[in-house]
Amino acid sequence: MKTLSARYRQAHKEARWAIGLALAYFLWWYVSAYGFAPAINDLSMPTLYFGFPLWFLLSCVIGPIVFTILCALMVKFIYRDLPLEITDDKPHE
């Protein structure tokens, strides 16, 4: 990255992706935890998948695995290695 503005553009792009992935994870967790949970007045035993109710399996087991993989892919393909030192294009007098 040659210019400071190009570094800022890349940093803003990375920040937008990180915020988007965090919001997507929250949405995944909220929908799977509350959307698949049994009703409060339903006292029957829920169907178990691998020993867990579906809402727990989706929100607390599968969700973190999926979003950890998505985070690794985001770092691999979206993020760029940027130098932290600032170099002047103008020579010092």
C-alpha cells in the first residue's frame, strides 16, 4: 500500500467485514436459540439430536464452528498485511 488513504480504505473494508460477521453471528444465535426453543407452556421432552435439543445444537455447537470457519476465511481472503510505519514521499530538507 503506497498511500495512507489506500491503507484507510483497506482498514475500513476490514472493519465492515468484521462488524458484518459479528452481526450475522448474533442474528444466527438469536434466531436459532429463540426460534427453535420450545414454547414456555410446552412441558414435553424435546427431540434430541446428538444428545442436545435442536436450539442448543444450532446456537451453541454448530454456530460457533461455522462462524469460526467464516472468520478464518475472512482473515485469509479479505484482510491484508499492512505496514505500520509511515513513510514520507517527500524528501526531508
